[in-house]
Amino acid sequence: MQIDVRIQAVYGSAGLRGNLPNLSKLLKDHRYDRVLDEEPSLYQMADVLSRIAKDPAIPEGEKRPVLKMVGRIVEIRDTARELLLARRLDELDKALYRLEDCFKDLEQELD
């Protein structure tokens, strides 16, 4: 017998592109198309944002909103990881909602 707890993306029929169009445009404009095709969870997107923040091919001005938000997003993701491992699911749920809120803020900053 096994208990399986995992975090998965739930973007609905609009997908990642429809829910985060400004972030999707940034990803597409800078050849991160594979990310768009895979539609990772916001939890996994924290790593993508870290790569974008360090990507020298993306002009500073275009990634400024990412640079502003990535620290907080990674911090919440790391907290969520610890809560997941500790099976503190109520707190994990709250952390994931905070993560979602950060992505909504990022989306507005990218507008």
C-alpha cells in the first residue's frame, strides 16, 4: 500500500498560456517554448524563473519583474516543499495559494 501526495498544475482549459499570458509571452520571446508545452505547475515554475533571472540573453529591462519576484516565489516554493515532506497539507495548501498570488502579481508586473 502506498500514499501518493503530489503537486500538479491545474490551469483549466485555458492552460498556462491563457492564465499567464504575459509570462507566456516572455517565455516564448526568449525560446522557453518547451516550458509552455510542458505546462509545469507553479511550484515547478519557480525553477524556470530562477533560470530566466540568470539568463544573460534576456535583457535586464524585460526580466526586471522576474528579478523583483523570483526571491519570494522561490522562498514560498521551498516552504511548500518542507510542508509537503512533513505532510502538513493544510499549511501546504495555504503556501500554494500564496505562490499563486505571487504569480498573479508577476503577471501584472509583466503587463
